Amino acid sequence: MFQPLALLWGLLIISSAQATPNGQAILNIGPEVLNKVFSQELTNQDAIQVLKELPLYEAMRNDNSIPLIGGLISGFLKQIVWLKVTEVSMPQLAFQLSEESHPQVKIPLDMVAGLNTIITKKLIELHVEVDIIAELHTETDNQGNSYLVLRKCTNSPNNLSISLLQKLSFAVRFLANKVIDVLMPALPTLVRREVCPVIEKAFKSMTSKIYAWSTSSVSIGSNSLSFKVLSSSAVDSNFELDLNAKLQDSAGNLVKVFDDSWSSLTVPNLDDFGFSFIVKQDVVNAAIGALLPIEELTVLLDSVLPELARELKSVLNKINTKASIQLGPTQIVKIFTQQPPDIVLKDGSARVAQLIVFEVFATNTATRPLFTLGIEASSEGQFYTERNRLFFNLNGISSERIYLMNSGTGLFSPDLMGTVISEILLAVLLPNQNGLLRNGIFLSIFKNFGYNETKVFPIELFGEAQTLRMNGTLTKQEGMKANGNTMLST
């Protein structure tokens, strides 16, 4: 069963023109998803049953606008045994602009009404088509929260038709046409009185859930990431929501303030996806940084990685014999991450840069390091999703630049140590960091949008704004994790 949207934040339509977003994320939702959500809420409001119980006969009898004289109308109405809606379908709704450029929603109704008369035992079927049009407005409550509401709900005068579905004898067809003539002017009033309240309730129910969902936070380690709507707009048949991000710790304290002016987003086309969630690089950095906090790792190199211990001693002997002699069998390597990693997103790839402090102690009792190195390291990263979780995995790590920060055995050039240091980082730091990343980030957006899987794309727009794009598609396929930096699709 399709689940309602979880991250349709705001829905405050302001314009049909695509504005330049100022926040850190954009949620772009296509018509297929919107239609399913609203249709589900109409179902929850028993809209089909309400339509089947429309008092068509009473509407004709009580409509003062019927252009017939009392005796004549009374005569043919008495020949009707019953008139009832028997079938209802709701084709896909559409979000559009009025002639005055005001946002509105169109809900088409396609119905079959059964007419039974005293002059024939055959059921007469009438095909009724009517479009309901409602304007969209925003209202603000006492707490400053904005809500989208429907106003001026009525039928569209350009699409209201009633026709016969079968061939009839002259007398029966004459009576059926009279019914059509009387029902046509009565339908608009009936729509406003009986159908519009149901649609308004369904829309209110949907937006209430959406606004509740919009405050839901995403747990990232011990922190949480949440979003706030800055603005939104209707572009073609899609909703685009401009979102501001906020990262907080477990106590609710603000951890990260994001700069709204930092490289504004340009939104790519939705293509064939049901939704697209685009997040700026600085938010991605903050999220991964929350999963990879600053840490210290201590390794008894001879005991844990004896081959690397021998290699380190051999390389060090070539560049600083005095330092190499001091290395004992209980030598310790300490690895500090100076700050959370920095992620650079490019089309189809993610590169991770880290600043690392690398300390070597001659023995496990030494109080001062034999030497201390500063390392600029880099890795390739891979984003992918499995079911409702977004994962990030580091593939390899290498030392790009090495600096001698401190030495108790005199100055020496650490460049020749690049290979062994990369091997130690690969054996010690990389497994630890991937272990911290292994649980991923649970994103209710996938489940609540109705998707078990999504596609993830690191993208670069016009060489400036690096973003991470998560797409949902209504087509279910076999999951495939590609090599390198790409996606898991369904």
C-alpha cells in the first residue's frame, strides 16, 4: 500500500516561476507522488462513497435555476424511480495556474449515474464528467506556522458534461435528455455543497500530516538533522520546496549553522523520478562529520601489524637512523583526526579529504613521541542506499602530503614514509571509520514516499554548487550496487 509523503515540507506555493533556492536542500515532488498522496487522503475521507450518495434527484427538484415551469418539471420528475451515482473514478489531479496566475488544484471526476424510470425496465446510464477547481492559499497561525488551504472550491465551467452511454428509444431518450437538461445547472451547486467540503477535509488532513512530518528529525549518530521551509513554488506539475537545515546535538543545542548564501542551488529536472531530494555539500559534510567525530586511535604496531612495524623501521632507518634505533618492540602509533573529513562532490563521485596527526612512540612507556607528522590524506567515497538507509563508504586512503610537525631525533624529510604511512592508515584508520559509518542514516523519506530503494547521485552543477541528489522512482527493479561511486536502484 502506498504510504503518504513524509517530507513534503511546506507546500506553500508562491509562484509558477522557478526561483533560485537559498537554503541547503531542495525537495522536488512529481505529480505521480502528489496524486497518490492526495488520492489516499480522499479515500480516507470516503470521497467515493460521498460521491455515490450524491442526492442528484433532490438537487434537480430543489434547484430554482431550472428553466422549466412547475407543472412540466413536476411531470417528468414523477417518472423517475431513482437516480444514483453507480461508478466513480478520479483521474490524476493537476496543479496549475488560473488565468490570473493564482495557484489552484484541479480534481477531475468521472462518474456513471444510473437512472431508473417508470416507462422502461432498462437502466439508463448517464456519463457525468466534471472538474473541481480550488484555489490554494496560505494561512498563518498564532505560532507563525503557515498552512496551505483550499479556497473558492467549485466546478470548472469549461468541463462539465453529461451524456448518454447507450442507445434508447425515442420516448426514453426524450426523458433522459430532460433529466440531463435539469441536472446540468443543478450540478455546480451540488458540487459546492456536497463534494467541496470532502476535498477540503482531505487536503487539510494531508497538509496536517505533511507539517507534522516536516518537523521530524533525522538521527545522525548522537546528533539530529532537521529542516525548515524557507519557501516553495509550483514549477510545471511539480512542487519544489526550499529548505533550511539545522544540526543539533542530543540535548537540542545547535551544532552547525549553515550559511544560506553559500553557493545557491540550481535544481535539475525531475526526469522520470517520483521525487528528488537535493542536499548541499556543506550539509553532507556536517552529516558525515557527525558520524565520524574527531578521535584518537592507539596501536601496538609490533603486536597488531608486525609486517608494517618492520617496514616502518626499515624506511625510517633510511631517512633517520637515530630514530629507527630507538624503536622498540612495544612501539606505539597514535592516529588523531584533527577535524571531521571534508567531502567534495563531483559528478558521480565523492572525494574525502582529512587532516591527520600521526605520532610514533618508541615504546609503550614513552611519554613523548619520537616524532609527529601532519598528514593530508584523501579517499574516494561511495554513497548508496539499502532499503530505508543512506550509506557512505570510504574506498581506500592515501597520504597526499606529509609534514614533520615535531621530532625528538632531529629534522628529517618524511616524504619517503608516504607508502608505509598510507598502509598503516589503510589498516587502522579506514576500517575504524567504515565501522562508524556501517549503520548508515535512516531516512524515513524513502519509506514514507512509498519507496524501498532510491538512487543516489553526487552531482556538480555548473562547476559551483556540489550537491547530493536522492531520487525515487515508481518502477521497481532488481537492486544493483555499482562499482566506485554510484547508486543502488530498484
